[in-house]
Amino acid sequence: MPGEFDLIAKYFSRPTPHAVLGVGDDCALIKPTPDMELAISTDMLIAGRHFMPSDGPGTIGHKAMAVNLSDLAAMGARPRYALLSIALPEADEKFLQGFAGGFFGLAQKHGVEVIGGDTTRGGLLTISVTIIGEVPPGQALRRDAAQAGDDIWVSGTLGDAAAALAHHQGKLRLETGQAVQCFPRLFVPSPRIELGLALRRIAHACIDVSDGFAADLGHILERSYVGADVWFEQLPLSDALLPLRDNPAVQDCVLAGGDDYELVFTAPVDKREQIESIGKKLDLRLTRAGQVTPLSLEGRGVKGEGEAADKAMRILHHGQPMLLDRSGFDHFGP
Ligand code: ADP
Ligand code: MG
């Protein structure tokens, strides 16, 4: 059986032309671009929780890189470097081959150099990726920057990944054509890097939809001390989900389903035309689906931030407020 160092050399060592020193020493060395801020994030994926051990190794690799890239997209940062830590129950080379294909395939597409990591034996397949990007000072798209009066925008379509999962779990019945459209959204999400870069100096606040639209917009509202009106019928649905829009299970996927990795952002009204032309240029649907509002007295955080955000957000369906019993996926929730 190959040892740890053979596995690292064989599967995880790739050229790192921009790094001063890549894989192989105690630390990697990088030289940040002068005057840029570093955007750094880490995300962990655990078998049985974030993916099924039976998922294809390539899709697991893709997803591990995609969810990290998505965090950089949400900040408007340009991806540069990543570190990959992996705990493996066994040295399964077929798995490693496929995993590395998906992981490095997406990394390469976005110019990410993998400069280090850690490889160890562990009971449960666990993958932790740290990603490093760059953004000009003051231009990062932060959660705390939304302003009352801003438009609320959403990229792509919402709910497809959650619908695929619900279908897989037997909670929702999709027709074959619909399922074929939704499953790639769950297994091979596309991080919206180009959009994040284009939104620098245009958007105010931005977040990626990993836990669900309502929960993630709620994070912006909490951090920015603002409220929001969202028009449910304006939220972008794919061709697959559009015919099912009155189904409560589908509405739940759209509002509270995770794993879409779309961007939700707020921007001043006078940026509408620029945003529309970004959408055209990137060939990416960008939909205006709400407005940031001043926080009403009732919504001000007397009880706790989460509750304040719940009150601060109104989701209107044909003018009537909708009730949400679940506002996203909370790993420590009930
Ligand atoms: P150390 O014991 O000094 O922490 P390791 O033996 O863990 O070093 O790793 C040797 C080298 O291989 C280091 O440069 C480390 O960053 C790199 N490395 C280990 N695992 C991975 C991985 N899964 N992907 C990329 N690089 C890795
Ligand atoms: Mg180590």
C-alpha cells in the first residue's frame, strides 16, 4: 500500500508557478500582490453530512473546491491559492484519482494553485480546504454594507440543488427531465467568481447562498442593521422548478434550501443598468427580487440578532407575507 508521502506526491502535488514555494516543505511561501488585501476562508466537508460517500469521487473533489471558491466570489476576491487537508479511512487510489481530478480541474479553471495541506488516516472521509484570494483595499463585498433603499439581487436560479436532494430522499417527485436539470446543481455547483469580481464597487453587500436564500439574506440584514422586503414571485426559478412553484415543498427549496452557491447582493438603485449589462456579459441571469428597508422599531434587536433578522425580513407572495418555518440549514439546530 502506498504511504502518505507517495499519495501526496502522486495526487496532490501540482505545479505552483506563482508561489515562492509549493508542496513539500514545512510551509508554503507566497508573495502577496503588493497593496492587495488577502481574503482567506476555510470550509470542511464531512462524509454523510455534506456529501454521500457513494457520490462520485470527482464530484466530491469538485464540490470541495467549489464551496470554497464560492466564499471568495461572495467577497469579490480573486482566487489565488488553496490548502487541502484530507482524512481518509483508507488509501483508496481509485477514489484519490477521481477526487484529485474534480478538485484540481476546478482549481485550474479559476487559477488556484494548491500549495499545501495535510493527509492523514481518519475514520470518516473528511475534507477541509483553505482558500486564499486577493481583493483591492476597501473593495471587498462585505455582509455589513447593505443600505436601506438598495435593490436585492439574486444570480442564477434558486432551489435546484435542494430539489435534487429532496427528490433523492423521496420527499419531492421530480420528472426525469426536471431531475436531470437539478442534479448537477447539487453535485457540481458553479461558484460565481466572475460575478463577484464584476460587482466590486457596484454592489454594497453580498453573500453566497449555502444555507438557503432566507437564512443567507438574513445574515446580510443582521450585519447591516437593515430589513428587507422580498417578492416571492420574483425569485428566479429554473425551467425545471417553475411548473412546481405552487408546491410548498418546492417553495421551501427556493427559500430555505441550501447548496445553490448563487450570490445574493444588494446594490443602489442607480446601478441597475450596470448590473443588467454584467448579467448579459457573463450570460448569467441576474434578478431583482426585493428591496432593503430601514429596520422598523419592532425589528430592532431587543431579543437576539437572529430573531431581529426574522422580523426584519418580509417575504411577500402576491402582497401577502409568507410564513417560514425553517429559515435555512443550521448544523446545530433541531
Ligand atoms: P509536516 O509533517 O511538516 O506537516 P506533511 O508531511 O504533513 O508535513 O506534508 C508534507 C508536505 O505535503 C507539506 O508541504 C504539505 O503542505 C503537503 N501536503 C500534505 N498533504 C497534502 C494534500 N492533501 N494536498 C496538498 N499538499 C499536501
Ligand atoms: Mg502535516
